[in-house]
Amino acid sequence: MKLSVVSFLTALLAVVSAQVTSPTGVFNVTSPVNGKTYVIGQFIPCIWDVLPNIDTSGITLNINLVSTGAGSNQTLSIAQNADVSSKTNPQQQGNSTYYEYKVNYQIPPTVAGGSYNVVFDANGAALTIPITIQASMTTSSAGPSSTGASSSSSGSIFNAAPRPGLDLTTKTLGALTIVACIAFAL
């Protein structure tokens, strides 16, 4: 019985591991996820959580997109003075309550594909989440029009803001861990 409890806790930890705590301990970042790939024109969901017993007075949170490629020196502002203080949008997980904040940032067409960091900077203490941005795929088709013009569209069919939550890889790994733990316990 002890082994199955330990296995369950290990599986639970694997599912929650996408959450990253800021260096100051004031907030946790649940999105973006380390290493995730986005396409130009898509939205990057920036989601951070604050526990109700954390004193956020005097905290200034700035979120930036910073290029990390060789010879690249581009910094784009995602959110300046992002909210960490208001006690709105309470979320419940078990017996714990926390407050969730979100900014959806659309990657502009002027951004070059490559390696980037989403930097959550709270009073100079930075939490860096590495991501990759790919150029949008463009398709063109020449139809039987009289002008012979071609049309171009974004390669992504999901240009709306993504739903918050864990990404598919994290959910899959969590589910596989749970199944393995149950199989092992049997």
C-alpha cells in the first residue's frame, strides 16, 4: 500500500512539474512551458499564479520576449507592470486557493524565427523560460481566376488565444506515469 501512495505522489509531481517558481518566490509561472515552439502570428499565453498569503506590495513584474540567437539583440515588451497584487480570478486546487493572471501576446510578423526567452522580471530577479519561434508557413494557390492571382494564408489554423492549462506533452507524460504506477501496484 505504501508503494502505491508513493507511486501516486510521483505521478502527481510529474503532472505539476510544468510550474516554475520565480526566484523571489512571489509567483509561479505555468505558461509558457520550457522548450515549447510557437509560430509567428500565434499567441504566447503568459500565465502566473500568486498565493493569497504572499505580500506583493512593492513588486513590479515586467514580461519581455528576448531573442537569444547569435548576433541577435531584440527585446519586445509583453507586459509592463503586470498585475501581481489584485486578488481577482481566484482558482481552487484541492484545499489551496491561488490567484491566476494571464496575458496573451501575439507574436508580431516582424519577429524572426529562432530561439527566445520569455523573461518574467520581478524587481530585477528574472525567471527565464526558453522557447522557440518558427516562421509562419505560407501556402499559395493559383486558382482558375482570370487574373491568375495567388492567395496566401497562415500555416496555423489556430490563431486564436490558446486555452490555459498544461500542454499535451505534459498531460501525456502524466497520464503514462499514472498508468505505469497503477500497473506496477497491481
